[in-house]
Amino acid sequence: MATIKEIAKIVGVSPTTVSNVIHGRRNKVSAKNYKKVKRALEENNYVSNMGGWLLGRHGSRIIGVILNYSRRSEINVVSDPFYNQLIGFLEEQIRNKGFFMMLYTSASVPESMKFVTAWDIEGLIILGALPEDAKEFIQQAKKPLAFIDAYVDAKSINKSFINIGLDDYRGGYEITKYLISLGHRNIGFCADGKKLIGVDQQRFLGFKQALKEAGIEFDDRYFFGLDYRMANRHKELIDLLNDKLPNLTALVFTSDFLAIDAINVFLDHGIKVPDDVSITGFDHNIFSKLFRPRLTTVEQNIRKKAELAVNCLMQCINRKENEMIDQKLDVKLIIGESTTEK
């Protein structure tokens, strides 16, 4: 592998010029030399020494992405297709900006902050933070900070931060309104866990508002908080179909992952969708597009979430100051084959 000195000798420039090209300092190199050095670097398969870069105090160019899982005693990062896609899009956007992504899963804010300090992270993107964790991140972080899908009261915090989310309330409202338009009145709500927080809470509030406007009183017995562990969740779904399902004609799930899992469990026990029960999801991820029957769901633009989060974070990094940005993306109803008229 060629060194900086060897590349400089090949092109006929100083090692400093080669270093400036490697680190993207176009204002310090003529356009002609910049092009010549870039070509030489590519032809000689030059790989930058990241350790030397850090020691040279040019900045780590590392963006930390933290998957916060305070609600979980165990988690597989790639088991949820939503996070799988989101992390992929974030890496793509970060790489396109000339930075590097470092993924870290953590169950505590102090642990996450140690990670940020140890690696000289230049910016931070937090996924899945609970409101109390988000507040702690904002208070402790000394670097630009962006959340995706956080619900935190900005008025109670005297610091700026970025939050890119979705109109989850509208999504829950629209999908429920659609079921009501099909004639359904006995509708259950299935969430990720028994304690509603953040996105699931907003989707549930939208769900209840649609019922209220239709003059339908929600029965608390038809709220189902499902366990994240598959074996426990499947037992809960079997109990649901044996006990409550005979009284229900439709179920609203807070994710495509949960909806598709439930459809398979029901099918194994002789319950057909949508003939016996209509089912809806949320996300419109790759699973919902491949699954049959095609899922009626709420689409969110995951790529757009990643793009906005990275772009806003880069603005803060370049300006060396935090900005208050709280943006919610629109939702879109996707009509599939998992729902039918009552």
C-alpha cells in the first residue's frame, strides 16, 4: 500500500498537498493538483490511516448512531425490519457526506456518553429514546444531537436539539377511520408492550379519536400490549384469538412486524385474514410488500427520515452550534388485501 510520501513523489507535489487532498481541503490545493493527486490515490489504492488522522486532530469524522433500548432486557438490532432499514439509510447518508457511521446499542445514557467521549464522536443520532432518556441525552451531550422518533417536551428543556419524526397520531387516526368506513365497529388495538410510550401512544390516541368521532366507545378490554419476546407474544396472541377475537372484526397493529407475526399465528390456528378478521399494520416496510395477503398499512418514508436527520446534524456540525429542529413527516394510507368490509 502506498504512503503519503510515495504518492507525493509520484505526482511531484509535497506530502502536505497530498494530505490536504486526502482530508478534502480544496481551498488549499489548486484544482489541477487536486485532480492529479486524487487519481494517484485511486490508482495506488491508498487507504487513510484513521489513527493518524485522529492524532493529527483533524476530527474523527465519526457519526455515532445509538439504538437505545431501555425497555428491553434483550434485543437483536436487525430483528426489527424498521430499524434494519433505518440504519441502512443512515449509513448511506452519512457515507455520502464523507463521514463514517459507528453503531452502538445501549441501555443507559451514561454508557452512551462514555462511548461518545472515547471515540471523539462529532455528532450523535439517537434511535428509540424514551422521553426521560431523551432529556438526559440533551442535558449531557456536548456535541450536535439528533433524535429520530423521540417524544420529548422541548419547552421543558433549555437546550436545542434535532428531532425528526412522523405524524403518528394522524397515522393511527387514518387507518382506524378506514376500518370504520368498511363497517367495522368492534376494533382491537395491538401495541408493542403494555405501557404506551412515544410513537405507539400517539398512534393509540389517533385510533381512539377516530372511534370517538364515529360514536364508538372503546372497550379497554380490547387493548392488547404484546410482549417483545416471540414465545410470550405468540401465547398472548393465541389467548387473544380464543378469548377476545370472537367479539372483534378488526385489529389495528402498531407495526407491520407485529401484524404479520399475528397473521401467521392466527393462520396456524385456523383463523383466516381478512375473511375472519381484518388486520392493519404500520410502516409499509419490505415485509408488508412481500407478504400475502398484502397488508393494509400506514406508509412512512424511512429514507426521508434518515436524510433529514443527517442533513440537519451536518448543518449543526459545520456551524458548530445546535439548532432547534422538530419536524414530523406526513403519513400515507396503503390499502392492501388484509382488510375487507364487515
